[in-house]
Amino acid sequence: MAVTLRSGPPELPEAVAFDCYDTLFLNSHDDWKLSFAEIIETQNLPLSTDEFWTQWRKYEVNFRKVRTDLGRPYNSPPFKSYRQAWTECFQQVFDDIGVGADAKAAGDRASLHMTDRPVFPETVEALNLLRGRVKLGVFSNADDEGLLPLLASEGLEFDFVASSQSAQVYKPALAAFEYLYAGLETDPSKIWYVGDKLFDDVLGGFRSGATTVWINRNGEEVDREPEPDIEINDLRELSEILKHIGG
């Protein structure tokens, strides 16, 4: 395990909050493709799994690009849940290939898929090491119907849990983090926000005034500003940092 401190020794936090998917639980493309294979089989679609995934992903990525205007939040489009957005993406694919398939059923399957993700090996231990020392929170770009059952499946307990659906806004928008901090009843300067995405998590956390922690399990390079305050490759390192600074 290795820790990188990019902005000097951090202040002792009162709360540590987490992203969920690819931070606490794995959310791999391979697992997504299993669900796409099920949709193909159920609806008898004339596509391979990879073709279906690639075509759908094109529309889904575009949704992520346009759903939030960071510079002018008031210009952001009306909020859409993932279930709604994913259903629309499926409909676009079905229109492209000229089949009268059931986009709603496909969207329902994709949403259900989010309740069944594998937990990272260190997640439960890492949270147990922090519990009682700091408040614990979650803000995930997710629908409640996926996020809440997933956390419950491993018996994970937090002082406050929020989703983009409950907040009606997606990270990295400032309003998403303000919603989290209000729920934790903690000033952002006393919060560490932990996530795997340099855009959603590190940028959003930085703009909101939190200490940012990048969980980098795959040895990736920092390729955008701002750099995270702390870089770790195992969630248990959080407890060790707290011990080091006296928490």
C-alpha cells in the first residue's frame, strides 16, 4: 500500500464521505455486458453483446457530457434519473437498428443490474476501521433503487447516504456536494471526499472545499487539474493516515 500527499499533511477530518461505484464496489464493463447479453437473449436482438454495448454506450456517454453545465448550473437540462436516461439510450439504439424492441424492459434490467455489484475486498474492513472515529457518508451518481439495496447487501451503514436522484443533481456540480455536507452536518473543510474519478470526485470535491482523496487501484496517472490532495490504492490506507495525523 502506498499513500501520496500532494498538498502537505491533511487536516484531521470530522467526516469521510465516499463515492460508491468503483470506489466501494466494482462496476466493470464486463459485468455490464452480462446484462446486455441477457437483454439480447430475452428480446432476440440482432446484435452481438459488444455491438450492443458499444452503440448504447455512445449515447450514454453523451448523456453524461450534457447533463451538467458546471459554469452555468442554471443552464443544465432538467434532471433525469439513470433509469430514464438509460431507457432513452436503449430506444435510440433500437431506432438506429430498426427493431421494435422494448426499451423500457431494457432500462429496467440495466437499473436492476446496479443492485448486484461485487464489493471490493477491503471495503468492509476499511469502513469498520473508520467507524466511530469520523462520520461516514456516501454520495453516488446513482438512482436510489440501485444504490440503497447495494449498500444494504453488505450491511454497510453510514451517517448519511445520498444519490444524484435524491439530490436531483450529478457530481461534479457544487450542489451535489453541498447536499452531502448538509446531510452530514459538517463543514466541507472538515470533510474528506473519496472517489475513483478525477472529474466527478476530485474536481467536484475540490470546488466544494473538501479534502479530496483519489482511490487509484490501477496505477493511473493524474491527467487533469486539480490534482487530488491525497492518493491511495487501498481504502484501508485512510485509517493509517488518520493515525499518522493523530485521529
